[in-house]
Amino acid sequence: MYSDQTSVIDELNNKFGQQSFVTQPTQDEIPTLWVSKDKIKDVLSYLKHDVPKPYKMLYDLSAIDERERSNRLGQPDSDFTVVYQLLSFERNADVRLKVALKGEFPSVPTITKLWSNANWYEREIFDMFGIKVDGHPDLRRILMPPWWEGHPLRKEHPSRATEMGPFKMPDEKQTMEIDEMQFKPEKWGLEKGSGETDFMFLNLGPQHPGTHGVLRLILQLDGETIVNIVPDIGFHHRAAEKMAERQTWHTFIPYTDRIDYLAGVVNNLAYLSSVEKLAGITIPDRAKVIRVMLSEFFRISNHLVWYGTFAQDVGQLSPVFYMFNDREKIMEFIEAVCGFRLHPGWFRIGGVAADLPNGWDKLVKDFLDYFPPKIKEYEKMVLKNRIFKARTLGIGAFNLDEAVEWGVTGPNLRACGIEWDFRKVRPYSGYENFQFDIPTAQHGDCYDRALVRAAEMWQSLRIIEQCMKNMPEGPYKSDHPLTTPPLKEKTMVHIETLITHFLNVSWGPVIPPGEASVGIEATKGNNSYYLVSDGSTTAYRNHIRTPSFVHMQMVPFISRSYTVADLLSILGSLDFVLADIDR
Amino acid sequence: MSPLLQTIIITVVVLLVLMTIAANLIWVERRMLALWQDRLGPNRVGPLGLVQVVADMVKIFFKEDWIPKFADRPVFFIAPTIVIITVLMSFAVIPFAPGISVVNLNVGLLFFLAMSSLGVYSVVLGGWSSNNKYSLLGSLRAAAQMISYEVFMGLSLMGVVILAGSFNLNDIVEAQGRITWFFIPQILGFFVFFLAGIAETHRLPFDLPEAESELISGFHSEYSGMKFGMFFVGEYLGITLISSMIVTLFFGGWLGPSFLPPVVWFLLKMAVFILIFVLLRAALPRPRYDQLMSYGWKFLLPLSLLNLVVTGLVVLLLK
């Protein structure tokens, strides 16, 4: 483990007394403590403000429907559990707090006053579980439409349309839905005017060329100046977390590709890191390096799409075409290796799907020769362009404290001047063996976010080059019973492996009970899958912590008093993907 | 040939040529943008995709000509015609070659300025009558942009008028034959007029009224079918007009070595500037609205005033 994790338990015990907590061992070794509902606010506040080297960031907040879970050894009795995960930069450590709730529709106190980004997380647990959040300023559904019946992630909610009974649309329901779609500013918490001024409400999206997907932003405008924004998300919600409770551990892999659909295998890696932690699988070196190499290719690919569309958002038409051409080169390599392009789904529990094809290093080398002059050209074309600078310098700035308060991670956080990258501070998949720098910038505005991403592409190239030069020999999959599918050579001669193979492919692998969440540095920020296994072939709960969700939540905060044109710069610079927000 | 018949023939020919140029500019722009953006562009209909224009026209004529229920019908109807009419009217004073112009007005330049100012009504009324917030924002931007850029568009041309001693475009071209092409003494004036011209035709980087990534399509968001087509053709006619004006005022109009007829020289020079318009669109991002305005008022206006003062001074001293 990267740092001393036990001290926080002692600190909490000293402050609140040992009887206040129940400690729960987890596979990811993040200290996990159960706290009672009435103490949770004090404990969180203590961890944020008073403890030495405080836990400044609310990294994740989710819930578990515990009613059907059987393997809960030593955990307090609970129907619904709310899970808070905090992150401390000074300690480089996490802590997870759990609150046990009893009853069908329990309630939990809000922590929106402690952390600004708790707002959407709490709305999400209300929406998904029906857990009421007492004192929440704006407790509405967030991902599901307001007329949805039931709370999807509760175990009794069907996961398929065929289990829901025939679809009916009586007249009242139709009227009600149409009525819901009528725009009423009060319903969104917006004033119609102030003093002499009447505000204009502009509905940006869900179909709009500047929002990069089905995102709806309700703009409250005074002239062209933004007074307030209310994001309306959920149009891209596909219930990935619910699907995870139905798909086997193995067959869920392709779904992860589609969470951040620009990052391809990076999603696989985030998911599998947690699964492998639960299963206790160690990955052979070759598989690790292959994973790193493909992830870095996808990081470049993602940044290219961001680069081009960002330039397009500020009105530059051409860069996006050049960048998509380069991305095509990456896709050709990905296709040569994986057989797929955008969504390879190519990592497997315990390794990768196949070994690298013959001649892969030639393809990598060609790309390494081809790409660097291009990045230089793009810097001249986009970053040094004076109009581009005028549109981005000083726009949408936030400082480090605000970034941490809102849970910002990834390049957006590094643009505020902190060297914080999971690849360096919590190396996974063998990143500790690579030499690369973490680009940072100081001002946290749109331009600095662009600088950081442009610089990251250089570092990714460095990593890819090291992968190419130092690709270890050896198996591409781990020799472990839970590796799915297992190494084929053994299957043909070894009856035990044949049986495991048969079971793991037909039923799916059985992952031992436990909980794990491993954060990785995805292309847009920190991505992690909080997995709860009940010792079966599917996940009992799979919560996906995506970076875009929190970044989008911050948009109103950083966009106020700018103009509509600036809003497009801000949206472009944050680099979000709607599927990554809505899951 | 009677003068009336001659005028009618010239008018019809000019009209046909202009409409053909404007229509084919769709193809030119798409192909050139594609060339500069590493793409192919339309290359399927006819050789090099040249018949694409016909296909587009056929399509756009058969599109449903939809007027939104919430729109102000008569104004919505009139708006796109204004841009076409005003731009075509402006062409009346442009001398394409000695003797080839629809009218030879002694206030030709003023007529051009007046017509191009009227053109803004098209955008403003189109956006207003659409009754759509994006269109409204677009037309508000257009109105502010046009009013401010109109000011130094006029001022920037006064240097040319001082040098030529006339508002007549024919005289201006002939004066350039005597003195020199005016872009040399009037480089500042040319610079300001060119920028104002881009703003006037609201092309990138000054396409704020229709800024796609912000305002969807700005003032013509609600337009479809041939009404949209008219805005489109109006834009290309506008480009042609500004290019012709640049050629006439600063690059010697039809003047050129005698191995080519004057009208060919005129069209060649015009084509160069049209291509520059397209290239600008491929190259530059779009400034923000307030940046555009402050650039205009704080930089271009003083520049054009300076140009005017210096030109006047020099002409007085040389007399």
C-alpha cells in the first residue's frame, strides 16, 4: 500500500471513542468504518477540517441496497448503506465511511454544507435508491425522468423491460409528461427577474452543437451574461450500474468501454483493477505493459478529440479534421491489436484477450515517428493563436481549493498547480517502472487546462516508447483459476483447467465476497469502480465513480457572470463525455 | 444598339453571371475547405463534384418550406429577400470593365455603402421574426456588429476618394491607372476595409451572428427550404461583392497587362479575394462578441481616422 492507512482509524477512535465505529476489512485495504447516522456529519467534518493532514476531497458517495446480501460478515445490520469515500492529498490516502440505514425508505442527513459536490451525489442516491436526504437544498431526481416510478438500483426494481409488465400510456400520464416538459423557471429554482430586469431563459440542449452530446443546460441570462445555470443530465443514462448486477463479472467488460466512450480500454482497466483486487490476481508483466501501452494510446486519442472539438467550440473549424486524421492512425493500431476500434473491450480478468500481433512494434514505431511533428503543429495552430488565447485566457478559472471542494480530478485539477496523478502517486499496472512527468499549470483557466492536456500527449508518447522498447516476454494472462477465459494451452491437457474454463465461460467466474475500489488515472480524471461481491457470478453492487459527473456539476459555479460564448469555451475545456456523466 | 437595350443586356448578363458565381461558390468553398482540411469534399456528382450545386439546388427547391407557427409571417417572408436585393443592387455600380456596368453613378461609392447598410435589415428582421431566442441573440449581435463596422468601412474608403477625387467607381479605377493601385498608398485603408468587409458578410472569424457552436445557426436557425437558400446565396453574393469592391477600390479594377481582356482581369482578381475569404474560414477561431466590438472601436476606428488624416495631409502637401 502506498501509505500508512491505519493511523486514521486511531485518530477517529481517539476523537469519538472506539464504540462509535465498526471497522470492516476490505480487499482494497482502504480503512472502512461504520458510523451511526447521527454522528456521520461530525465525523466527516472532523476528517475534512480538524484532523491533521485532512481529507479534503469527497471522492465518492454512493449507496448499497443490502437487503439481499448474504456475505456481510461482521458488518452492522443494515437495509441500505450510504458509503462516503474521502481522499487526502497530504496523506495520499483514502478513508471510507459507511452509514447503516434501516427501513424501506430511510433517510440520511445531507452533507451539502460540508462539500459542494455532495449535492449531485445525494440526489443520485435519492433517485436510485429512494433514500431521503434530510436538509438537501434541491432533492429532485437527477438521472431518471421526474415521472419515473420506483428507484432503479433497489433490488426489487426490475432490470429488464420484460419484467416490468406491459407498457401503458393512459391519457393522464401523457398529459402529465407533457406538463412536466413545460419550462417553469421556479421549478428549477430560478428567479424570473431581479428588480427592473427580466431574465431571459435559454435552453441550451439537449440537442445543441456546442454541448458534445445530449446535455441540457438551462441558462438564466441577463443580456448575454450568465446569471445562473441549471444542468439537466440523465439523457444518456443507460443504467450501467444496474446492468452490472445482471451481467457476469466477465461479460460486463464491454459495457465499461461505453462509459467514457472516448477512452476505450482505460475503462476496462479501471473496472478490472477492482475485480482483480477482489479476486487476488496478480498480472504478469507483459500483460501489464500491454495494458499501459494501449491505455496511453487511448489517452492520446481522447485528448485529440478534446483538442479538436475545443478548437471548434471557439470557432476554429479545421483542427478537428487534422486531429481526427491522427486519431484514425491510433485507431488503426488499436484495430490491428484488438480487432475493434473505439470499444475494444479487450482486457480480461487476469490479463488481456490475446497476445500482441506480429509486427506490432513496427506500427508503434511508425506512430511515434509520425505524431510528434503534428503536436508541434497543433500548438502553433491552436494554442499560440491569438484569438484562441483571447477566448480562453482567464476564462472559467478556479483555484486549487475550489477544485478540491468540488472533487475535480485529472488534467482539470493539475491545471490548478498540483502534481497529482494516480499513475505517479498510486502506481497501478506497473506505472512505477516508467519515466514520465506530470504536466501542470498554475491558473486553472480554460487555457491552462488546454496546456496541460497538450503536454500530457507528449508524456503519453514517452510512455508508449518505453513500452515498445521494453516489452517483457512472458504470458499475456495470469495463471490463476479466475482468469477468464484461462490460458488455452492448459485447457487442452489439464482436466481441472478445462472444468474451470467451462464454468467460467458458461456461468461466469465466481469472485470471492468482499469490497474493493481502485482508482486509476483515466483520460478525464480519476475513475474507479466500487465493487461489492456477494460471492456470485455477478457483482452485488457496482458503483462507477466517473470524473465527468463532478466536473459537470461545477459548470454553474465557474460560468456565472461570463457570456454564452465563454460558456462554450468552459464546456470545451473541461473535457467531459455525456456517457461518463450519466453512465 | 439603343442605350436602353444595352443596359438591359448588361443587367441580365451581370445578374446571370453573379448568380452562377454565387451558386458555384458553394462548390468552391466546400472543395477548398476540404483541400485545406485534409478531406475530399463533394466529389461524387459529376466531374470533380461540379454538378453538386445543381443537386443542392434541386434538393433545396423541393424541401418543405416551413414557417414556424410562432413566427411573424410577413416579416419572416421578406427578410431573406432583402439581403439578395440589396447585394444585387450594389453590383449595379461596379464597373467590371470599361463600359460594362449597369449604371455609371457619380455617387457610386455612397450607393454601395447605403445598400450594404440596408442589408443588415435582412439579418435583424430574420432573427426578430423567427421568434426564437437563438435567432434573436444572433440578430442582436448582427445589428451591433454591422453598425460599428459600417462606420469605419465608410471612413476607410475616404482615403481612396481623396486620392481619386471622385465617388464614381469608374473614375476611381481610372485614377489607379494614372497614379498606382491604391492598396499601396492606402494599405491601412485596405486593411480596415477588408476586415469591415468580413464583418459585413459575417464570415468567420466575424461570424458571430450565426456562431454555430454557440447559437446553433443564429439568425437563420428557423429558416428552411429556399428561404434558407436565399440567406445562403446572399452570403456568397456578399463575399463576391466585397471581393469586387476590394478589387475595384484597391487593386485596379479591370486594369492589367493587355494579353487578357479587362473583364477577365477583374474576375481573376476577384477570385483571389474570394479564396482568401474561404481560407480565413479554414484558419481562424472566432473572437468573442465584446472582443470584436472593442477591436473595432478601439483599434480599427482610430486606424481609419489616422489613414484619413494622413492621406488628406499628403494630398494637400503635394498639390
